[in-house]
Amino acid sequence: MGPRTDTAPSAARADERVVGLLEVCELRGGEYAGHLSARERAKYVRLPGGGRKGEWLAGRLAAKYLFLSRLEGACRPRGEAPLLKLSAEALGAYSPWMYRAAEVLSDGGAPRLFWCGGERTERLSLSHTRGVAGACLTAGAPAAIDVETVAPRHGAFYRKNFTEAERRWAAGRAGGGAAGPDWCFTLLWALKESALKLGWLSQSSVWSFPRIQIGGLPDLDRVGPFCWTGALGDACASFTARVEEDSRVTHARVTAAGTRGLVLTTMSPLIGGFE
């Protein structure tokens, strides 16, 4: 784990979470479809082939691993939101039948976790992009994870999806080895996506993001070099942020990690963080 900056008072945490990262390339040569329950396999076989199918599988396997580890007391969620980089070897810690007994099901909403047919109280959030899948497991308040690819966009995209204050913040991030504007805009987008997943926003899609503002972000130069690491999850940073929609403000705890081409965030509410 790399440098971590914590700007939130510890007493204000509502997030007990752990994050697992699994690259699709770790699944090559393995028969991991046998780790899915009958209901999961029915969904899996209907997915189109290619990278997205592998990412879907990797996300479920990461979520199941986190749950099984917690079930055995080997990996309990903590407020610091550790990033666990999983591998084929790590997945082998549990037998296929245990993975089949831990089901991750979704009917279009948030994924739900089942163990031996019974629904669990733990919360799950999943995200994947560009051959990387992330799963976030929380035992307390809900949390959302989002993984996004960094890419330059047309000017209209920035004007449509970000407020003037957000554009000023991102534009000031260039140079000096710090995260560039494209990376920072992707971070802002990931945080808005996470707020949407958590149900904090009155909107139901990403097409009204100009009404949403992410405020209170720290200066990335002081947070630490979590965005230029060699591999996703080698370092992370934790800080607080504000999610503002019209007159409603939600105070959130954020953990962020990344590479030059990827951004990963997790977000959960602070206790008493709604205005």
C-alpha cells in the first residue's frame, strides 16, 4: 500500500468497507464458470463474448472472494477501505462449491448477496472497465465503487457535465507531476456516478450531471501520489468531499486510486452527513 492522506475526523465514519480488484487476465486458463451458481451461469451464458463478459465474471469472483474472506474472519471491512489486489492464486483459497454458494444477483438494481440461498445484510457494489473489475463489500452503511478510463473529451462534454467551479478545479491540476485535467475530470465523473449508485441524487441517469457539483476536494498535490502509481491499487488516498444537488448537500468519505489511464473511487456517507 502506498501513501494515504486522511482529512476526515475518524469519529465521523459511516463506512466499513473493503475493495477487491481483479484483472481479467488473471482468469486466463481457468475454468471459473464453475464458480458461478446456476442462476449466475444462466446470466453469464447470455452475455456477449469478449472483454465485457470477462469483466462481469471477474467482478462477481472478486465480490465472492471478499465475502468468503469476511465469513472466515480473514478480511474484515475497515474504515480505511483497503484495496486488495486479487490473483488466480488468491481465488484458489476457497473451493468452487463455496463460490457457488455465495451468489451475487441483480435484477437491474444494486447487486444483492446470497449465501446458501439466504440473502445477506452486507452491501455490494461492482464496477469494471478496460480489463479491470472492482468489488466493494460493506458491512455497515452502503458504499459505491466506480472504475473509469481516463480519456480526453470534446469541450461540449465538459461544459455539459461539469459546473464552472469543477472546471476551474480540474483546469488547475496541470503540470508539476500532478494529475492532469483529464484525470481530474474522470475523478469528478466517477464520484458523480458513485453518488448516483448510492441513490443520493433525484435524477436517475447521468444526463443531468450539470446539476451535481462535487465540492470540498483537496489539493491533489498534497494528497499524495496515488494517481501515478505503476499498477492500480498500489497506493490510495482517503478524503472527504461534498455532493451538492440544488440545495441538498451530502458529505461523503472517498477513497481514490488510479494509474495514468484509470481512476477508481469508493464513496460512502459520513455519519450525520446530510443537509
